[in-house]
Amino acid sequence: MERTNQQREAVVSIRNLYKAFGSNEVLRGVDLDLFHGENLVVLGRSGTGKSVLIKIIAGLLKPDSGTVNVLGREVPGLNAKELNALRLELGFSFQNSALYDSMSVKENLLFPLLHHRRHLPKSAVDRSVETVLDAVGLLQAKNQMPAELSGGQKKRIGIARTLILQPKIMLYDEPTAGLDPITSSEINELINEVQERYHTSSIIITHDLTCAKDTGDRVAMLLDGVFAKEGTFDDVFRSEDERIQSFYNYNFTG
Amino acid sequence: MEGDRKRRFFISKRVDGFFIIFSNVTSFIGRFFKEMFRRPLEWNEFIHQCYEIGYRSLLLITMTAFITGVVFTKQSRPSLSEFGAQSWLPSLVAIAVIKSLAPLVTALICAGKVGSGIGAELGSMRVTEQIDAMEVSATNPFKYLVNTRIGAATLMLPMLMLYAAFVSMMGSYLDISLNEQTSFTTFLQNAFSKITFLDYASSIIRSLVFGFTIGTVGCYQGFNTSGGTQGVGRAANSAVVVSMFFIFIEEMLILQIINSFR
Ligand SMILES: Nc1ncnc2c1ncn2[C@@H]1O[C@H](COP(=O)(O)OP(=O)(O)O)[C@@H](O)[C@H]1O
Ligand SMILES: [Mg+2]
């Protein structure tokens, strides 16, 4: 179980990344590696640019400068076609699930599938839907509409929708935000199951320390636009840095 | 301060802003035409949108068109009677309805119902990251959402316009049959005697342009929504106002152009 970064292949590799919105300098020289097969938790307070960071990885936002290498490809330099090819390898779980609310659960799952696996026979399509619904434990929700689902169920369907194309890398944006502690821990479990079952490498963005502890093989702390500390959960919070200590205390006492 | 301003704006904030919007809209429309010929064609969504547009506006168009037909007939009768030209009533109504009322009424109702609907729908999909979700699943949200809606609006407006004209004429016939005992065939013969092919063409072309305008403005506002729930309201609202504004300008321009062919 001991993970040594040196001998492992980096699937995401970010160097010296800068991103500002007008005068709001959000990322100021970020360096980050995601290694094959690991769950990397990115911790940070609200508004520190965690979402911006993974949106840059998925090519939804353009960085101002720096390199963003994903699966051996330089994301900011890709043309539309190359970017789409790369995105098929990425799963993005949005903070508010972002289910298509005009479509049923099944249609949500079919949407990416029918756009990319046009010639799949109907039986194979149905099987894929069943498989991912089973993976997130929501087989019975197949014909429901998103509005009928609870927050936790929406999260699961959002994750199922990304799994259907069997991504190599998963990006979770605040997977437990807005959920009660029990549902949160179920989602944490799901994240670990996805890692085992689909052999994904994941970046999990959160400010929830329980989530970080339960899912993270490695934790990186985003503070003031750079990664201030990185290591196992205990490594990071053993740090003397006042900002990290106050983050810890606030989470577990506040 | 002064130097700062010079650096940031080419002419002035307002004029620059206008040109930025103008170039954004132009590239939005350009992208619509570019995507039009690309696969997949998204037929299902296109048909679904055609249905949605009809469904959203049909009741209101039927009521408005019918009442317009009845009221216009009633109101025109006294003036025509004065000249003893009452028998020209169907013809007058047909000219008014087909050449001007049906296209305009249809366009304004659709700007209100369809334009705001598209603006709000795409706007809420933008702020709830549904459009981003489509993008990261390597599908093409522009093609799927925008092209289908603009295409459907462009196709449906002329159809709804013809339907509105038909309903208006029925309203008119109701009133005429009650007052003048004209037979339906006489009514039709009289009504369409003064309408030329160019009149139909002009109304259909205007409706196509209005439909394209309503679809484009609604989609542009919705697709570029920012600022959460408030932004969705703003997008829906400005979709209506802006498309009505363009509809009036286009009405004038196209009439001028077509009349120069007469
Ligand atoms: N599209 C955008 N335009 C302008 N500012 C943005 C945009 N996206 C994010 N920001 C700003 O970047 C900062 C970081 O945002 P975000 O990454 O969403 O924070 P979080 O760490 O909570 O996910 C915030 O101050 C936000 O206002
Ligand atoms: Mg965020």
C-alpha cells in the first residue's frame, strides 16, 4: 500500500500555472502532479480557485500561463477535436451534479453514450446503463426525473453519467458539499469504490476534512493561490502553518 | 487614471462595449452556420424543439388571431359602409391580415413566449453548469442546444404565421356571416382576390427572419448568462426586449426592400 511517487507515472502534471480574472489573481504559480491510480484531495477554503483549477484541467477555462499536461497532452494547446478526444478520458462530477433536468435519469446517462457510441446495439446500451446505475447503487432510479432525486442521489447519478464512458481520470468538485454526514460518507465510499472498480486516478476537491481523510491517498492544500503543503492527511495537518491549523480547527470544531 | 483609461478602451467604454457585443453576436451567428453542416444532425432534438415552440405559443396565437380577425372586421365595417363599399370588407381584412397583422402578431407573441422560454432554459442550464457538463462529455452543446432552437424557431414562425392568418380569416368570416349573409365561397373569392404571390412571399420571408431573430437572441442571451439565478431572469427578459426591438427594425427594412420590387 506504500505509495512512492517517484516511480509512478503522472497522469496530470501542472507546472507554474497562473490564472486571474481581471485583477482577481486566483492561481499564482500552481504545481501539481496526479499519479496513476491515486485519489488526490485538493483542500482549500471557498473561493481559493479549486474549481478553476479542475476546469482548467478539463479545458473549460484557459490558463494565463503555465503548462497543463493531461495524459501526455498539453491541454491549452489542443484544438477542438483533440480536446474532445481527451475529454472522453475525463469524468467530471460537478458541484451541483449538473444533471440535465429536462431528461430522465436514463436519458442523462444515455446522452454521452449516444453521442460517442452511435453504433452500439440497443442491448449493449441498456447493459451499460444498468452497469453504471448498479455501480452507484441506484438501479431503481432509472426512470425518475432529476427533480425527484435527493441531493445525494443526484451526486450518484452525476458520477454514473461520467462512468458510462469509462474515464481514466475522475475530477470531483466538492462531492460532499451540501450533504448530511451520513450521505457524505456514502459518497466517500462510492469514490473509493469507483477508484477500485474502474481503476481511475482522481482529483477530489473539497473543504470537508472527513471527505479528505476517507478518500485521499494524498492531500494537497491550496492556500493563497499556491499549494502550500502536500502529503498524507496526517503529514499535512501536522504542519505548523497557522493557516493550515486554523483550517483544521474550523472544520472540526466550527 | 487618464492614462489607464486610454489603455483599456479603444474609443470609450460604451462604444467599445457595443463593438465587442456586435463581434460576439456575429461570431455566434457564424458558428450557427458552421455547425449546421456538421454531424450529428440532432434531428430528435430539432423535432422536439419545433413541437415545444408550437406548444408554447399555439393557444395565445389562436386567441389573439381570432379576436384580431373579428375586431378588425367589426371596426372596418362602418367606414366601408359609408362609401357603400361593404362588399370589399373580406378583401380589406385579408390584405391587412396577410400582409401585416399575421406576421407581426405571431412574431411578437413568439418573442414573448418562445424567446423568453429559450433564454430562461439555456440560462439556467448555463448557471447550473449543465452546458459545461455537455462540453466535458465531449458533446457539442452549441450544436445540440443552439442550432436546434434557432432552426426550429426559423421553421416554425412562418407556419405559425400562416396558421394565425387562417384563424384570423375564420374570425372575420364569423363576423361577416352574421352580418352580411355572405357565403363562404364568396367570402374566400373576395378575400383572396387582391392578394398576390409577392404578398405571401413577403410575409413568409419576414416570418423566417423573425423566427431566426427570436431563436438567435434567445439562445445568445441564454448561452452567455452569468450571475446565477438573477442572471437567468435577466437573460429571459432581455431576450424578449432585444428580439422585439430587432423585429420592428427588420419589419421596416424588409418591407422597404420588397416594395422596391413591385
Ligand atoms: N468565470 C469566472 N469569471 C470571473 N471570476 C471567476 C470565474 N470563475 C471563478 N471566478 C473567481 O475565481 C475565484 C475562485 O473561484 P472558484 O474556483 O470557484 O473557488 P472554489 O475554490 O470555491 O471552487 C473566485 O473569486 C471567483 O469569483
Ligand atoms: Mg468551487
